[in-house]
Amino acid sequence: MKPEKIVSEVWKISGGSGLSSNVYLVDVIEPTLIDLGSPENTKSLIKSLKELGYDSKDIVNVVFTHLHFDHVGRPSKFGSASFFASEEEISAFDKNPSGVAIADEVISELKSVKLKPLGDEIAGLKVIKTPGHTVGSVCLWLPEQKVLFSGDTIFSDGVYGRVDLPTSVPDKMRISLEKLRLLKYKVLCPGH
Ligand SMILES: [Zn+2]
């Protein structure tokens, strides 16, 4: 899949027509990936990164918007990176891996790496907690460029993510969407 430049230092590697999420490379401070797509897309993701001049071991951070199988890919292929998700998402995964990941084939991969809890900021990206689609979903925000990475919380057509999945919290979705609306983003980079 050909990488597409979004703004300076931000590229989109499309998840294509399947279930796989989009992956975003943000190199404002250091090479950081937002989500990894589906496991079966890993080869094409690594190929796309090569086209941009990055080797898989150049990736310093991988930030998961949430831990659904179509976003977590194969983290073991990015062995030099640190992996991050929200504290809420990590603790839900520890309690109920199948409910959080949805597809069991990614569980052992996810358990093979250390998931670190996100703080307020990572590699120039502000972390915005947006529970709803899952209990620990986050969006990421590049304030200067006004670019919002919205995971499965909101999509380009204004449609919001499903809230009927095992770890969804439908009651919190409205407040999360309001938080995003107030950002007045210029560019929306959704998970699909
Ligand atoms: Zn999802």
C-alpha cells in the first residue's frame, strides 16, 4: 500500500479494503507509529515503511488507540519499539484478553511485548482519553498542525465507532465525542 503524506512528518499507510486499520507514521520528534493494522498486513506495512526510508527497527514508539485485533498487528516485528496503550485498555486486556482483542490469534503476540501506560503526551502527540468504542480508547492530537488521530472513535464521514462490543462503554461516548468536537481539528486521521 503506497504511503500517503498527510502533513509534514505525518504519513498514512492505508489498511486497504480489508478489516485492517490504517497505520500512521508520525516523526515529529522520533519515529512513532499509531496502530499496526491487522496481523496479516504486517509485511505490506514494513514494505511501506521501507519506501519512506524507515526500517522496522527504526520505530521508537508504537501507540495503540485501543487493542482490537485489527489495530495491534504483529508488535514482535517492531522489536526495538516501546508499546503504549491507555492504562484502562491495558488493565482490561490483562483481565479479559479475548474480550479486548476480539480475535484470539493476536493475544500471544500482545502478551509477548510489554505494554506501557500512556501519559498525557508521547513523541509530540497529546493523548486524549475517549472511552466509548472501548473502555480505554484514546485519540492522539498534534496541536500545531491540528491533526487528530481518532482510532475507531470517529470516522471521516462523521460517523462514530461501534459501542456494542465486549468492552464498549456506550454511556461515555457522548462526552468523548464532545471533547473531540471542541478541538476544531483541520485534518482527521481515522482508524478506518
Ligand atoms: Zn476497534
